Amino acid sequence: MASVLDFERPIIEIQAKIEELKKMSLESGMDLNKDIELLEQEAEEYKKELFSNLDPTQKIQIARHPERPNFLDYVSAIFTDFVEMHGDRVGTDDRAVVGGLAKLDGKPVMVVGTMKGKSTKENLEYNFGMPQPEGYRKALRLFKHADKFNIPIVTIIDTPGAYPGISAEEHGQGSAIAVNLREMQKLGVPVIAIISGEGCSGGALGLAVANRVYMLEHAYYTVISPEGCASILWRDAAKNLEAATALKITAPHLLDFGVIDGAIKEPTRGAHTDYDEIAEEMKKTIKQGLSELEGMSREDLRNHRYDKFRKMGRFIE
């Protein structure tokens, strides 16, 4: 069973009562079916009500759930024949960025994304999903490889942001992200980006300059984490709800603003509760996006991407 988030506890308590009644009915022979049905109905109604009215910080808890599917989970469920490609061709292989060639229903794609672990050991290997400059340079190498051979690109992003350490700054973190933004705009192939969990700051945007940008229902996409924003504005990270609400970082707001092109529905309690279901929804979205871009010329794809991002933030025509 997936780890329980604080706001889910009332559901778990109702489910525990249901199991207790079922056990009692079995052991005593009493007919408790009506009581069980009422509780099951209550649990289902409460669950639907709760998850249709989550506040931004509750969505963030789901997006950060330790059992949420990671990049390689999605790759294994959506694509076939994945061949990982390593290194930035300068001397480093940043494990926070993983990518390679794969097939989507038999057609070649280049799939690249940020990678998180599910244990302390794995998170140390993948640097908690925070890329260093070498990771962005590796991603760009794969993008250019795809562009050279006219292969569509799919990126899957789940990162709290680019690694903020001294070593990353010394190796040109800001420059590496900026170059990716510029060079991704120049790509002459279809690019699909999906924010699957956390999409923070330039660390996410460095892989998300795409013709179609989608988000999972409970993911978030923001220029800064709510805690970071609250620390700056109020000098109090505990005011993250106020910050998250003001930032408007969830799918409905971003869809309304034109920052994303669609939201991918998750299982009721989140992607971590049913890997197969969310992978199927993601696959359908990727295929639909690629189908919509199919037939566009290389120049049209560049212009489409350029126009898409130039329109963001425009409030007066």
C-alpha cells in the first residue's frame, strides 16, 4: 500500500472501519452488509470530494510522493527497445538526466528526462533529480542527435530544480540552461514535454521548450518552489500555501494562462497508486500530441514553438 499523506488519513480510517466490520461479520456470522455498504459509499464520496478540491500544497505533496513513478518507470511502461545514451562528450555522465533512443508503438523517438530515486541510495545516485550543467549538455547532445536524424523528442520532467551547489555554478549552470533554451527553440523536429511531478524553475524549463507541454493532474510547474518564494517574500517557509496560491502553479491555472497545452488525468489518489493507468494516459497524450504535429515542416515546428513561448505573459494585445 502506498504511503499515506496527512490529508488522506480520514479515508484510511474509514477503510479501516470497513475492514473491521468485514472481519466481525465473518467471525460472528452477523449480517453487516448494509453497514459496510454505507461506509464504502461514504469513503468513495469523501475521496471524490477531497481530491476534486485539493489546495496547491496538497497537490505538491502528491507530486513529491516518494513512490511516485520516476522517469525509468514511465520509459519501461510506455516505450520499447530503450537504449540509454550516456555522457556529455566532455567527460561526465550526470545521472540526474537520463535519455536515449526508444520506440513508441514501433516508431523511433528520443526520450529524455530527469531521474529521481525511491531510496536514499538511489537519490544519491541521481542527485535527487537535480541536474548539473553536464546533465543539460548531455540532454542537448541527445536533442541534436534526434534533430539530425529527424526523430521526435519526448521529455519527462520531475525536478525540484537545477542543482544549486558551488560546483554547478563553477561549471556554468546558468549558461548550460540558457544554451538549452536557445537550442531547443531551433530544433526542427516535434518536441513533447510532460511535467510528471515537480517542475521547478529553469531546471525544468531547460528540458521543456516544446511544441506541446503537458502536466500530470497533480504535478506543479513554477518559477520557484513555494517554500523558496515564502522565504523570500515573508521570510517564513511555513507560508508556502499563500505562496503556492499566489504563484498559480497547478494545471488548471497554467492551462488557462496558456503555459501548458493539457492536463493528464491521474488515478484518484495520484500516479503512485496505479503505474499502469497513468502510463496509459501519458502514452495516449504523447501519441495525440505527435499526431497533431505530424506533417509540419521543420520551419513550421520552429515557428510554432517560438510563437507559443512569445505569447506567454502577454496580457494586453
